Amino acid sequence: MEEILNALELKKELDALRPIDKEHEAIIMQKFRLDWNYHSNHLEGNALTYGETKALILFGITAQGKTLKDHFEITGHNEAINWVIDMVKGERPLTENFIRELHVLLLKESYEVDAITPDGQPTKKKINVGKYKSSPNHVQTKTGEIFHFANPEETPARMTDLLNWYKEKSAEQDVNPIFLAAEFHYRFIRIHPFDDGNGRTARILMNFILMQFGFPPVIIKSEDKENYFIALQLADAGNIESFIEYIAKNLVRSLEIMIAGAKGENVEEPDDLDKEIALLEQRLNGLSKKSEKLKSKQIILDVFDKTFLELNDKIDQTSRKFNKFYLENKLYYKLKQNEPKFYSQNIYFNQETTEFRDLDLLRKKIDENTLEIYANILFKNFNRVGFGKFRFEIKFKIVFSDVFYSILANNKSLVEKPYGIQLTTLEIDKIVKSEMKRHQEFIEKKISEKENEK
């Protein structure tokens, strides 16, 4: 088998590079662990993307819109991998207890899934972690045939036979680790000893065996799912050599990555840039909303009509409750724009601010060069004797950048929104409440100062 011979030659090359620098080895193993977690779970239907998987494992960032089950599968699988790596270092033997412990780490705790009774009725089935299956888990093939795994009653004996076979084979002096690991994977799948998680457990156990013999783990990529299942089906038909060759082919890729890493070379694969970009997108999604529109006259008018006017009306109406403390108040608006100036063949822009008392006139002046729109409410001449002369100003503005707009009150940035997304009623109420509170505290401070004079 060509791929097996190729893998064995690469293993010799890898051994010649050992011991591997600790920093290089950490980089290699992190890549394997991330790929292993993503692909092994994705093969089984996990919905997290590679970027979301990496964000969860490295940064603890959860993916919006994805289920808790998807997240638990990844974290459980990652915990199981880390445990297995420690077991390899500790030279722990492979036993049934080992496999059951691994299954508990992988699935974390028992849970229920939807199922169908033998007579076709919907029901619930409990998935017990760390325990062999309690009911048949045969599957229906594409042709409608039922493919039979071991029955619950025979599973314990079949697992004992599997571990005895493994113990005998692994002790042989001329044992081929690739044959041993791949065949163990296949034999385990044929038993399907657990109610759930058999595929993930089989791949972890296969890699445990390979790593015990100094090989890197095999990563079955989710995009190669069809070929993986075809190789297993060929083994079911009596051609296990095809499955072993398939595992060897994937092992070659892992060996090439590990050799490159041992030499201090880049271990990233051609599709890793796509994965890294997906990770960047996931991390950005966790920090801010995506802007889909660029600033334009129509965009600014939309923000003015749907956000500025509503916020202005709410602040104006609420602030009138303070009129009883003043003899005079003034409401006015400002518009700051980049005004184009022509000099020779060049165009320059000067910032100019215009004051308005009428919102309709202000709206007519809005164009694509608009930078800021202000609203100011000035309270003058406090109507209580002995407090001296002071004033209070409520001011908020909307600042327009190329891809988003900002709401500022009292020169403090409160909200940033991409164009096309308006302020919610809750956000407007929060801004109004904050400004009213600031005004209230201002008057309270003046009262306290006056009380302290007595």
C-alpha cells in the first residue's frame, strides 16, 4: 500500500528531527487540536464554523444563534483530547475503563434525544454517558436496508474481545501502528457500543493509538466526509484495506504538517487563511454590528427623520418639566458641514457650522457633506432669589462617519450604530433619562451649596 509506505518513511524523517523544540511543538499541537475539534464534530452535524470553534476554545467566545449543545460538544471534545494527550504522556494502557472515562469527558452528562419506536411512534431516548448502549442503534442505509451493529446484550462481550485483540496485536514486535489504529477504529464502529458519540470516540481512540507510537493524530476533514464513509462501507463489504489506506493518506498530511513544524516552518494549510478570516469575522461579530451602507445624503436624512427627530422631541417634551425653575429657555439647532471651496483646479473643504431655529430649514440644508447635527436646550435666569446667575444646557448631537453614526450627549459618546439601524425606544429613553438626571443633580448641587451657606 503506497500511502502506508509513504507514512512510514515520513515517520522516520520526523523521528530524526526529535526532540522537537517545545515552542514549535506547542504550535503544531494547537493546530492539530483545533482542526481535530472542528472537523470531528462537524462530521457529526455540529453547526459551529471553524472560526466559531477556534473562538470558543481559545477565547471563550460563544457563537450567536448556535445551540448550547453545539458549544458543549466542542468543549467536551476539546477536554477529551487534552485528557488523551496527557494519557499518552503517562503511557496509560487502553482499557474498557479508559474508553468509558473518555466517553464521559466527551459527552459530559446524560441527555435525551428524539427517537422512534419499533412500530414508528415518536418517543424520547436517554443517552447515558460512560455506559454501553441500552437499546439497539442500527441504522438505515440509503437503499433502505438496515445495517446492524452489535445488540445491547452482546456489546459488553464484543468490547472485551476488542480490547483483548488490541492487547495481543499491540504487543507484537512487528506491529504496524497504522494497521492497528485503523482496524481498531473500524472494529469499534462495527460494535457501536454507546448510544451516541461513537464516531467521535472512535477517531479519538484511533489517534490515541497512533500517538502512543509517536505518530501525529489523523484529522478526517468534514469536507471529505463522503470519502470517509465510503471507505468505511468498503470495509463493511470486506475490503478493510481500502479503509486502512484512507487513514494512511490522511496520516501522511498530518506527518507533513508536523515535519514542517518541527523544522520551524509554517504549519498552516492553504485553506487556513479562510479559517482565520472566519475567526476574525466571528470575533468582530462579538464586538460590534456590521455596517452594510455608506454615508450619503439619503442615509443622513433617514437618520435625521427616524432618530434625530424622535430623540429631539422626547428630550424637548421631558425637559419642559424644568421650565418652572427658569425665566427663559431657548431651543436651537446647529448643522456642521464640509463646505467645498475651489482654488484653481483643486477643491478644498472647510468645516462650517450654521445655527437654526427651524428644523424644516435645517433639513433642507442636509447633504452628503453633513458632519454633525446638534440640538441645544439652554435654560437661563434661575428664578429663585439668592442663587446667583447661572445657566444649564442640554445638548446632544449626531455625528456622521463614513460607515456609522454616533449619538453624543453632553459631549460623551453614548451609542454607535451602522447606517440603516435606528435607535430603539429603550435607547432613546435611556439617553433622555440620563440628561434629565444630569439636570436634576445640577440643581440639587446648587441647593446644597445654598444650604451650606446658612
